[in-house]
Amino acid sequence: MIAAIGFGAIIGVLLGLLGGGGSILAVPALVYGTGLPLAAAVPTSLLVVGISSTTAVFPRLRARQIQWRLAGIVGGAGAVAAFAGAAVNRLLDPRIVLVGFAVLMVAAGIRMLRDQDEAGGDCALPGGGINWRGCLPKAVAVGLAVGFLTGLFGVGGGFLIIPALVLLLGLPMPLAVGTSLAIIVINSAAGFAAHAGDAPIDYRIAAAFTVAAVAGSLAAGRLAGRLPARRLQRAFAYLVFAVAAFVIIQAIVNPNTG
């Protein structure tokens, strides 16, 4: 229970500060920190990430930093793909899922270390609207890819959604962060529904993890504009590399994981 509170708080803080990314640590924290089997850790992770992301949405909502129509399209496509990802998850050995998850973590860490431009793509118009002719196919493709990974690995996908919104779809960073959180809520809800019944959920651990994550995201959301986000993101990337290495070692050494 103490581990659940501690890891939940860390993930909530990262969600509040970076608008995503912290959720990629939820599954390893639940498997190796609290001792849940992988089949239970995935839906628990999605429950925690969905609720904490909902909380993190509110400060962005007040600041009008959410593009709701785009969030609905990306999230809707992702909700459908999450069920496909969950179906594939059930077919794979838990160790394979964990190694694949670690590879995804490495890819996420590399992406976090790369310098990001503040704008790109052709979706956002100068007046603040959306160029739907060029944007709609890209938005659906992004939603399908992220939703599939949500269902497969139990991640919110913010580490993929934010760069896609900025570099591929052209949203400014503040709007991308808020929109990402709204998409994570939709994807997490769909992923949780897709994994419902896979394994019993320990709701005491889930509640402790969630309350700590919500408290962390609320506290961090107030500091998001005052801290050097780029420096924090780099430090987080190195943490992700370390956790990925740990996950791979554990998956190889401990054949009974999951």
C-alpha cells in the first residue's frame, strides 16, 4: 500500500507537469512495486491514469487549452483500436508483453531527449481553427496507433500523443498538452473496458494509487508553468531508460511474471 501511494504520487506529478509520459511507469510500478500480476496491472494502470488525467484536465479546461473536436476524433479512433490491442495482449506471453513494453519505454525516452520544435504539420490555422481536409486522416491515424498501444500495454499514450499533436498536426504546445490529457481520458476508459474481466482488480491498491496520483497531478499542475519543463523531461527520459532496463532483466530472470 505504501508503494502504491508513493508510485501513484510520482506518476501524478509527472502527468501534471508534462501532460503525459508519467503513465508509462504505471504498469512497471504496479507489477514490481506492488506485486500485481500483469493481467491485473494493465487495467489498474488504465483506471489510475484515466482518473488522474481527468483531474489534470481541469486546470487546462479553465485556461481553454483543449481542442475538443480534435480530441474527440483522435480519442474516438483510439477507443476502437484499444479493443484490438487488448485482444492481442491476451494472445501473448506476459514476458513478451513486458519486453515489448520496455522497448516502447526506450523509444519514448529517446523521443523525450530529442529537441522539439514548437509547431509543425498543417492542421492548425493561423486564426486558431483546424484545417480538417489535411488534418482528419492524420488525426484518425494517430488515434488508431495510440489506442492500440493503450489496449496492448495499458499506457495512456501521452508520450506519443503530444509530439503527434505538435509536430504532425501543428498544435502549439500548451494546446497540445491539454488536448493530450483529454485524449488520454478517452483512451484509458476504452482500454479499461477492453480489459474488464481479464483478472480481479485489487481496488484498495487501485484507490491508494489513484488518490496519490490525483493529489500529485493537482499539486504539479499549479507549478507546470514555473518549472523548466525541458530539463524535467530530460531527467525523466533517463529514469525511463533505467526502468526499461529493469523490466527487461526481470522479464528474463523471472519467468513467472504475470
